Amino acid sequence: MLEPLDAKVVDRSGSVIRGAAITYSSAASDSVLTIRDGRAVQCRNDGVSPVVLSSGGIKSTVMVHCDIIENITAEAFVCTRLGDAPIPLSVAATDRNGNAISNPRIYVTTDSSFLRVKDGLITPLKAGDGDIDFTNGRRRAVTLVRVLDTAKVSAARVIHARDKMFAPVCAQRFELDSPVGRQ
């Protein structure tokens, strides 16, 4: 994944000089990262590597820390109801050694007419089944979501194979004794 660095050129008073072009170059020959088109960094391996930022005659060296996501883990099933408060999203990323990566760059997609995913919360918008897809371009995880159509959940017959997967999740979340099918 190519990423521009969050860098700006400022004058002596600290004011940003708008439109000042910044180019990147590698300050070391290593296998951690690659500079693409002088404007983006692509991490190839875990590690830290120096990058030279240049604008006009000004140069500055910064250290870029690369964490390569090797695994994305997300909750397999989520069951919620229309009208309930938003529920927290559960997703994590780890490197090749199984170490957690804090603030990983993971892209989240879902059917926006079915669910809203914002600020780490899932808000149901209509009843049905759907999924939330998590990816970083290399790795992927999926959470299957069931939204029940009433604030009062009652037991119902299992009518689809997918219902069998959701039955224990919905039953536990809403403290039901029997499986919950589509409402």
C-alpha cells in the first residue's frame, strides 16, 4: 500500500507554506521500504528506515516505522436489533510475530443502506443479514451481521442455513432459550 507522509513545509514563524512540493528519497539502502515516484512510501517489511524529505534547498530526515499487517481478526458474527444503541466494532491487526499493531490502517466497507459503521461503532439501519469487510489490501476479515427487525425479540423457527450460525449469537445477546431466525 502506498502512503504519503503527513509532512508540510513551514516558514520561520511556523506558518505552512501552501503549495510547496515535497519529494521523498531513501536515506538508506535497506529492505524496509521503497519510495515511489518521489511522493509516497511503500513498506515492504517490518522495521524503521530513514527517509529524506526535500523542498527547494531544504532537506530533513525522518524515521519511518513500518508495521506490515499479517493478520486481521474480526468478530465472526454480530447480532443486533433495530432501535438498539450502536455496538462496538471488534477488529484487530497483528504483525508476522503475532504482535498487536496499534492504529492499523484498515479499510472498512459494508452496505451503507443496511448498516452504518462510524467511529468504531455499528449502527443498524434496516433488518436483514449482511457483512462488514475489513481489508488492508493484502489481508481480509469479514464479520457477518444479523439485524432483527423489532426491539422485542422472540423465538422463531430456523428457516435458512445461515440462521443456524446466528442462532447461538443472537440467543446469547438477547438471553433467549431458543434459536432466533429471521423476524
